[in-house]
Amino acid sequence: MEDVRWPAKQLEEHRLEISNRIRNLFWTVSGDYDMEFEPDTEKYVYSKQTVLYEAVKQGAFARYFDQKKLGMYLMKKLHFSAGEDILLPLAGLCMDAAVERFIIRERLGTKEIREQAFRELEKAEKEQVSDKAGTDLIHRIRLLYIRHVLENTDDEGMDPQAEIALYKILSLKDAENTEDVINVIDEIYNHVLDPSFEKRNGNLEKILNLPDMALANDAWQECMTDEQMEDIIQKYLSNLKKKMMSLDIRNKKKKRFYFSPENEEVPESSENINPQAVRRIREYVELNYGKSYLSESEQARISRKFCTGIHKNCILYLTDGILQNPVIKNNQYRFSQLQFEKNKAYYGNNHWIIKRNISVLAESLKRAFIIRKDDSVSRSDAGQLVPERLWKIGRTDDDKLFNRKKRAEDSEFVIDVLIDSSGSQAGRQAQVAAQGYIISEALSQAGIPHRVTGYCAFWGYTVLQRFRDYEDPRETNERIFQFRAYANNRDGLALKTVCSSLMERPEKNKILIVLSDGKPCDMSIQRPGTRQPKIYDGEGAVKDTAYEVRRARNQGIFVIGIFVGNEEELSVEKRIYGKDFAYIRNISDFSRMVGTFLRRQIDME
């Protein structure tokens, strides 16, 4: 194709006019004038019809299908090591096939634009596809599709694999929804373009089940900014949409995201480690979660101690949170401040219910400890003689002439509260914060030393955010409203770390309360230049978390699981915590349920 370029000055003069024309075309076809669309004015100077048709195609797809749903699927596929240079062109072809009937039926004038665009594309594609051995299959598929659109039947010599892909793409002329488009893209990719992909990484169901927040890792590689993770994902998704809609992907640098297949570890040889990459990630963790209250050497020591086995190559990061000790007051700080205010607003709106829960739980605990502190007296055959019973000697078989005072049991208790702060809690952040606050306030009123910690996993780091420490004053409980949920969760490592320090406490009786949704999951892509932890998901993650619960109980820690997730995840919670877990559907029942478990343990000790 002739590469006719306008002089820079002339292009600049017409850029706004060109941009408005293309945008209007997109908005007219989509029917949504509020939708964002960024025209490619640079490409317009040498592929005018292609750019115009892309606006038509994007508008049609936005109107009849779900761009975001398709974009999220593609992001997740890339997360599992799919090749961007073959996945996105394939998506573009499938989308074109899906919208063709709408374009031709409803906008007759676009048929000519489409044909002219495909003639431009055919000329460009012929430069990619030749008789050279090893030419990419995706280019052969694209050329075959282009010739089909142009009704060029001179396709002798095209390989069978390209024809198989073409027939599957053309089947989308009857696509009813976005799921149909996704299914065809996935089938062609897995069975034609990369036949080993599914064996290495799993089927479509596994791809789609990847938590959305796990994609923040990928988005960060594309657009490392000081924005909240949700914004980073949306920015990356927007860039991805622009790429996947385009049929004109030229000689671009081949790119892949790296994901360790089948939980394999990345080799740890020192030549693979890039100190600059390691430092960059640590600095970004600090920006997101605030400075650590431990020195780097102390953090390295505890990471070596606890990050073993399935947690090898993880890093522990202990912090009081971004609002308590920020590096700078960035967007992450402001977003955390906003969530803090939302959590406090929820407390204000439910003030009487929450205060009632605190009062009921605190009084229940106080009564239990008063009973434990009372000495009891019982009749015995030894102890303090009771003269009034001497008459029984030789007259009855009752030899219990003495009273024995039973000393009150050890009433010293210490409690840890561990709160799942992963992204799966995002829809109920205020409620979870309120639940943590109820427990902490009741324990403070009952005079029980306790610590409250949130946990999540972020780019290989397991972050433990300390909301309050054991001996902190009661007013510190307010910091629990700084609770914020995002990223992943590596429950087993969090339990392992917290239980270790709990065991160092002098109190005889130790209790751990875990508020979680029963879904341990830490999916992390390979970041070049850093050590990569094993994938923490599914059965392996559940077994590891259950093992840490059993280990804690064997050490003498009474572990209670408070389930704060969706009902469909209840079976996983039962497997992890056994009979000692509570499912609380309504916050009004919170104190009663938690109090029942705590009273039972206090009475047993």
C-alpha cells in the first residue's frame, strides 16, 4: 500500500476536523453520543477507508454486543499467556463477522466503505503473507477472510487450518450475544492457533473465573500510574479495545504476558533477578499500602521464615495502612480516604443496630468472665474439715467430711481478629468494616487484649495491615473503618504469620477470629526480573488454608471462621473451618452468633 503521508502542519490543521468526522460516524452507528471513542487520525492519512470502517464496526459492536465483556475475556486470556499478536487480530475478525449483518442491513452506505476498507487491507496483508515458509497462520487466516469479504475465490494453496478458522469465524453471522463471539474466539485460539494452550492453562471456564482484580498486574505493565487499580484496569481495557477492533495490525513487536503454567515456579537463579524491577514493585506497594512499620531487614527475615512451601517466593509486608503512614498523598490515598468516609457513613446510618450489637456482645463476654473468676466450693474426702459432719463417722458410708475450694480457672484471654481484605469483598466493604468494629469494641469493653489485622495479596506481596495492636487504647478501634478491599488473598500465609506472633503472647487462652468469604485466591503473572510465587487457587489454596487452621488448633489456638461471603461459597468455608464457623446473613444477628462461639470457648477453658 502506498504510504501517502500529509505534511505535519497540514495534518495538524485538519486533525480536529478528521477526528470529529470519525467520532460522529461512530456515535451515529452506536446510537450512544456519551460513549468514549478515540479516532486514529494518524492512520487516516494512509488508510482513510479502513479508519472510517473501524468507526462503523466499533459503533455496531457497541450497539449490539458488550464491548466490556469481550475486553475482560481478552484481558484474562492474555493473563494466561495468550499471544497478543494473534489473539487480538483474531478477535477483530470475529467481531467483524458478528456485526456484518447489522451494518449491511441498517446502513446501506457503509457497504461501500467496508469494501474499500478491505481492499486497502488486502493490499497490506499480501505484504505479510507470501510463499515464505513459516509465515504466521494468523496472517493467512486474515487474508482468507478478507478475500471472502471481497468475494475473491482464488484461494488455492491456502492451508486447511486457515480454512477451518474461516468457517468458524463465518458462523458468527448468526451470533446472538457476546458469549457466542467469545466461544468462537476461544475455540479457534485453542484448537487452531495454539493447540497446547488449554492443556497448559485450562479451559474457557477457568479463564473467565479469574478474579477481575488479578488483572491489575497486567494493566500495571501497560500503564504504570498513580491511579487506583480499578482505573488502571479501565485504562488498559480501553487500550485493548482500540487494538482488538482494528483489522490493520502491521509489523508490530511480538508481545506476550507470562503466566507460569501448571503452578511451575520461575527459576531463582540470580541472573533472572533485576534489582530495579524488584525495587520498582516494592515502591509501588508502598504507594498503595503506606510505609511498613518494619525495616527492610526485618521484613526479609519474616519472609524467609514464613514464605516456604506453596508460599515460596512470596514477600510479607506489614503496615499500618496508607492513611496512617503514606509515602505521598496520592490517588490511592484519596481513594482510601473516600472508602473510609463511606465506611463511617454506613456506621452512622446503622448506628443503633451496631451499638446494640456491641453492647450485647460485650455484656455476654463480661458475664462469662465473672463466672470464671468465682471460686467454687465442693464436698470432698480431703480439704478443710467441717465439724458439723463428724457425726457421720461410723454411722454412714459418707466420707466427705471436708470442703475443697476449687480455684477459678485461668481467665486470661488474648484474641486476634483477621479480616480478608481482598477484592472479592469490594461489594460489602462497609459491612465488613462494621463487623470488625463490633468485635473490637466489644472486646475492648470486656477488657480483653486483642489485635485486628486485614490481609490481601498484591504482586507477590502478602500485605498485613494492622488496624490496632493488642494493648492499643479503645479509640484506636476507629481505624478499622480504614478497611479497604482489593487485590487477591493468600489466606494460608496470613494465618501462618498471625498465629506465630499470637503464640508468643503470655496469655494461656488464645483465640483467632477470621472474617473471610471462603475463597483463597492469589493469581499473579510473571513479572520479568522478579521471583514468582506459585499460583494460589482452587483445591491447593483451600487445602493449604485448612491445614493452617488445623495447625493453629493443634497449637492450642481456638479458631473461629466468620463467613462474610456469598452462599454458594459456603461449602468451601465449611471445609476450611469445620464446625467452628458462623454464617451471618444479617448484621442484627452478628453479636449473638459471635457471642455464642466465644462463650462456648470461654466456658470450655
